[in-house]
Amino acid sequence: MLMVVLVVYKGVGQGIERASKILMPGLFIVLLVLVTRALTLPGASKGIAFYLKPDFSKVTGSTIIDALGQAFYSLSLGMGILITFGSYIGKNENIPKSVVTVTFLDTLVAFLAGLIIFPTVFAFGIDAGAGPGLTFITLPAVFSKMWGGMVWSALFFVLLFIAALTSSVSLFEVVVSYCKDELGWSRGKSSLLMGTAIFLFGVPSALSQGAYPINLFGKSFLDAMDWMCNNILLTTGGLLICLFVGWVVTDRIKDDISNKGRLNFALMSPWLLILRFLAPIAIVMIMWSGLR
């Protein structure tokens, strides 16, 4: 949390942008190293087949909803991140190009992560559906059995750390930006006060997984917060953003996008159709699936 505060305290250019230029290439390098190691394990081919060979008999409506939900959360929709960083980009920025780039890179990282996990678990005969425990319990145990296991395990957790740090910086900038714009605080004051508050709020989350369980709504505090954020707050935020942009500020958005050359005018109608109808329906389906 201290590292996140320091990065955001430095601002967009000197903090977030500079950190991203170092951390994101580092993430890809570690990913590629671990992918190479996973693919060279004995028995890795079974994991690759499990991962990449489709079984369409198992594709149901629930599968589609899960895929929509994964895309929704993976791209950080409904958190305010895209709105906050979108306010920092230049007037001549090509939005469709940026959208394609972000979506492609997000999908690429997820795909590479699969090439690490599934060959590894199949090489050691582990259940591939072990859930979150697969990352924090099973995989470290697997790495420890490899030649040079300490190195591979360390690289794996460096990868997780970089991913967590970059995500946290993006989320924290939203909070700091709000405090600056709406409360009139300086970036320094916003970073320090909100960073302290978030750190304190994280204490019960950490304790709820250890020897001092803190429960809420019949779940551990961390699980309860995770469930509430994923299934209620994010989906509600995404739904309201779609409705607000699609119906309330439509003319202002159309004028800004079309006059600045950000979106070909021929794409405007399909974009609005998706924003007004298809996206809200998909988000409600995701919300309903999570609340069942």
C-alpha cells in the first residue's frame, strides 16, 4: 500500500506512467519465462490439450455469462478507472485503437497465464479446478518440486506482485482524483489520507484469513467484501455508466467524439445501440448470475 501511495503521490506522468513503463514490460518478461518453463515440463502436453482443445458439449448459457463476467471484471469496467484515465488523454487520441490495444493485451496476458497454470498442474497430476487455492497453495508446492524451484516460485510471486501493484495503482488513482476534483484536496493530501484509510480497511481483510477470523454476512470479511464489490458495486456502476452516457449526455458525447475524429461517424449508431441496450442487458445478466 505504501508503494501504491508513493506512485500515485508522484502524479500521472512522474508516478503512474513511469511505473507502468517499468512494471508492465517486467510482467511480460516474467510471464514469458514462466510459460517457457511450464511448456517444457514432462506431461505438459496434457495440460495444453485440456486448455486449448474445446469441448462444445460443455458450453451452456451459464458458460457465456461467466465469460461475460470475466471480461467485465478483467477490463475493470464499472470501477471509474476508464473514466479517470480517459480524462487525462489528449484530444487527438484514437479511442477505437486504444480500445483494441487494451482488449488485446488483457486477453494476451490471460492466455499466457493459462499456459503457465494448466501445463504445470497436469504435469504434477493436480486438480485443475482447485480455484483460488490453486494460485496461493498448490502452485507454490508444485514449484518447490521443480529443479530450481525457489527461483520459479519467486518469479511466479513477483509476477503476481507486479499485477497486483499495477491494478492497485489504477484503482487508487480513482479515489485520489475524486478527492482532488470534488473535495479540493491536493494530490499529496489525498494520497496520504486515502492511503491510510484503505490500509486500515485492509486490516480486517487480512485478519479474516488467519488466526483471528472476522465474519460478515456469514462469510469471512475478505470474502464478503469481494462478493459485494464484484456482484453489486461493480455491476451497478457499469450499468449506471452505460445508461448515463447512452441516454443522458448522448449529444455531448457524440459531438466530442465525431468532431475530434475519435470515432468514425459510421460507428456511432452501433456504438450507441450497444451502450443503450445490449450492454445494460449483458450487465444485468452478469449481476443476476452473481447473485444467484
